[in-house]
Amino acid sequence: MKKAYCLMLLLASFLGYSQVGVNTSTPSSTLDVAGSIEGNYKEITATSYTVLNNDYHLSFSGTSASTFTLPSVSTADDTANDFRGRKYFIKNNSTTSNLIINPASGGNLRIGGTSGNVSTVTINPGSFALITANGNSGWDLDVITNQPTESWKLSYTALNGFINTPQTLNSSYTTINDCSVTVTIPSGITSSKVTLNFTGWGEILASAASTGSIRFQLVQTGTVNNSYESIMMSSWSTSTSVGSTGVRYNFPIAYTIDNLAAGTYTFSIQARYEGEFGTITRRRVYGVQSMGQVFVKN
């Protein structure tokens, strides 16, 4: 009986401190796997998801921002939620939308350093996080490769500049000669901006103590037609009567249009005179330089 009892103690001791090998007869660690490791993989597209006990690698590929909520971690030994050391691999494979990671109610995410604990972490599109359950009723953010959000890229530039034959302005809108720029907005992008700049100058002949304004609007033609009214106004005045040299005015115009549909567009500016006082004998535009640029986010 003593021999049997001693044998049982020896076996229990061996099992308590044994090492397990998979595809190896000589394991060198508590668990030694001589081969690949497979974990549960799940693809999520919903705008919210509660992470499960049997999840391992989670891939988010939705088209709207989503929130993943981590399970509650217990620090009480041998309880159902005592899974300190459990790891989740979470990848944001969306092309446009952020993924927000929240701990369960009462938990936290520990970044460490001066950042301390936070209540939420955002994973940008194309980024990845490794999260481990800790002994502080929360989660350690072990690794986060947060790619910066996609920056604007210059896609297209069009230029037009000249000194033209003097052009007379009217009380109704008149298209300024040769000021147009044509740009192309590519397809397959998430956002676009068209920035337009028109810089020109003109001349007014008027009697003493005269005033007035030149108002401008932008005209868009092409894939979608549109007009943008009153994008700028240039005012002028005279203290004495001006002869053949006139009084000069200028018009630096800057305008931005967001998220036009893919296609080709031509932009021109129109001008008219208004709000005049005094005797005005001539209103002219002499020159303009134009530039259109397209910036995109993929």
C-alpha cells in the first residue's frame, strides 16, 4: 500500500509540472507546438458587436463606423470570467470607417506610460490591435499599429493666365474672357475637393466722389451644372475725378467645392457692376489668372 501511495504522489507531481508537446516528443516549454496555430476567425460588418469568449481574431470590414465591446474580466480565481491573459487580435479592414474598442462597463483599457487608462480606443482603417485581459478588471493594449487617417493627395491641376483685350462689364453677369479652367475628378475615391483661384484686375473711370462694386459668381458646367452666386465682391471709390488712367481694382477669388461626382468640370467666373454712385463712364476687366486643383482621399 505504501508503494502504491508513493507512486500516486510521484505521478501527481509529474503531471503538475509536465510539459506538453504537439508534434514533438521533447517539449521545451509548458506548451510546445511544432507546427502552425489556428484560432477562431470571424468577419464583422455590423455597427456594434459584443466580443465572445470563443473569439480570437476579429476582422471588421463594415462600411459604417462600428463599436466592439470587450467582455468583463474578473480577478477572482477559478471563476467563469477569470480569463486573465486571454488575447484578442482585432483588425480594421474597412476602407473608410473607424472601429471603436470599448471595455465592458466598469472596465478600462490600459495603454501605459503617461497615457494611463482610457475608456475607449479607436482603430483607424487598415490598422490592427492586440489586446490582453489583465489583472486589473480590464485590458492591456499591447500593440496598436494605428495608421494615420488618409491624407489629401493632389490629383489634378489646371492653369490659365493671360492679359486680355479690355472687356466692358454690364449690370448683368458677364463671363470674363478666357478665365475658364477644366479639371477631372477620378472615380473610386472616398472624398474630393476642388480648389479654385482667380486673380485679376480692372479699371474704373468715374467722376469725383464716386463709388461702386463689382460682384462675382462662379459657373460650373460638365458632369453636373451649377452656379455659385456672390462668391466675392470688390468695391472701389474715387476722391477726385479720374481721367484716362482711371482707378484700378483687383479681385483675388478663392473657392472650394467638396465631393463633386466623378467626371470632368469646367469653371468660369462672371462679373457685374452694382451699387454705383456718381458718374461712371467706363468699367473694364483687363486680365485674370486662373488655377483649379483637385485633391482626393482614396
